[in-house]
Amino acid sequence: MDAPPLGGKQNIYDYIAERRCGVERYRVKPGVQVKLAEWDPSDYSEFDEGKKKGKAKLDELTDQLEELQELLYAEGKHKLLVVLQGTDTAGKDGVIRHVFDGVNPQGVKVASFKVPTPQELSRDYLWRIHQHTPARGEIVIFNRSHYEDVLVVRVHELVPQEVWSRRYEHINAFEKMLADEGVTILKFFLHIDMDEQKERLQARLDDPTKHWKFSTGDLAERKRWDECVAAYEEMLSRTSTDYAPWYVVPSNRKWYRNLVISTTIIQALEDLEMDFPPAEEGLDEVVIE
Ligand code: ADP
């Protein structure tokens, strides 16, 4: 799994090829019991050249992602679903902003899942989710997702245990159906620790332009940290599958988090071996007057 150190002159294709094994270390193997204490949220072992070079590398990766997304859109065959989960301040919004920076907005949609409306609550919990799954040629990013129904719903006891505990099975079956219908699914759990969250919450308090992001509700959530960890661990252990894997992304360092996610998405898109659709016949004889 040891990759050679990165030289500044190394091109992006070599980088992806080398990291192919590297980021795999963050994938949760199906059936493994995840203990988050064993996953270092400050890890940056797949890119040891620091923040500045890491950010420069991300710029190259976003160019690459832009090209692959255009191919996905042009070919119109495949669908990609990216699921983002993580505690408050873990960086879901930051990933969307930085990893997808420069990607054509026509081919990428973001679906953010908030507290369900009465209309949504009166249906099954996957109803509102299914409507946002990607069409051919599309990338859809879920900012929170159906996993809230085994996370916040569990921690806040919004439904009885017998109800939420059945949902892991439903979710696996739902995702299997999506995968069978041609959706590539990548799920990222943004892993930060309590100290890092404290700093990020404090930064929001200290900066008036970030006050809008601060909710005292986040502090109540923080008090339930251990219960949240238990819910995350069960989610990761029971719903990481070959067809819809979870990645536990070390996210204390934002730049590293972005690199890991970008690399993982690019390699999944490359694995689709896409091609531009064939051109109309006779194009070489066309003269534009
Ligand atoms: P975000 O924190 O994602 O930027 P908000 O501050 O509006 O956005 O938070 C959305 C809230 O909606 C979160 O507290 C989340 O737990 C909650 N939520 C999402 N899905 C559900 C659900 N199915 N049931 C209950 N609450 C949910």
C-alpha cells in the first residue's frame, strides 16, 4: 500500500494511479465492525507535502473531475450518487464547494435533506430521497441523506428502536436496487473529533459573517457526541457494501479531506471507462459557410 513520495512534477494521472490503493484504506470493508476511535481524523498519510501543495493538487484534480463530468454528461449512460454525512461543522458544504469547484453546474445537482416536512413525514422515509437520485449523465450530491433516518432519528428517539433498527436492511436493499439500475454510489463519512468541532464552532461565533451558520441546536447535538458516534458506527458497519461503500474520510484537515474525496470520485469515474458518443457520419466533409 506504500505509494512513492509525490514529486511536484508528477502528473495528475500518475497521482491518481498511485492513490488508487491509497484512498482504499478509508473504505469500510463490508461486514467490518467500525470503531471510530481506531480511525484517525487527523491522518494525512496519503499526501505528506502539506496544505499548500495539497490545495494545488486539488486544483489539478478539479480540472480532471470537470473533464470526467463532461464525459459522463456527453455519454449519457452512467449515473453517480455521492452521499455526504458527518456531524455539524464536519465540512459537507466545504466539500461541495471545493471538490466540485469548476464542474459544469448543468450536470451536477445537490440535494440537501433537512427536517422532513409534514408531507414528507406522511410517506415512507425513502420517498423524498428517491425523487432526487441521479438520471443518466448526472452527478447528484446528497448533503445529508436517508442516513438521517438512522442517525438523528435514532439519537433523538423520533421513532421507536424497532422502527429505525429495520431501516439498515431497507437502505441496503434500496441502494442495491439503485446500483442494479446503473447508479454508482459513493458514500463519505466526514470524520472530525470533538476538539476540531469546538474550534470550528468557536470560529463561527467569533466571526459575525459566520453567525448565520451558528445554531445553538448544534451545541445540544454536541452534548450527545457519544450517542452520535454509536449511531455512526452502526451505520458504517451495517451499510457499507460492495455496491455502495462508505469511506471514513479523515476530515480534521479540510484540504486533505477534499483530496481524498476528489481522488475517490475520479477513480470511480475512470473505472466506468466512458467514451464520447460516436460522431454523426460525414462530419469531416461538413463545411460551415
Ligand atoms: P445543515 O446542518 O445540513 O447545513 P440545517 O442546519 O438546516 O442544515 O440542518 C438540517 C437539519 O435537518 C439537521 O439537524 C438534520 O439532522 C435534520 N434532518 C435531516 N433529515 C432529517 C430526518 N429525516 N429527520 C429528522 N431530522 C432530519
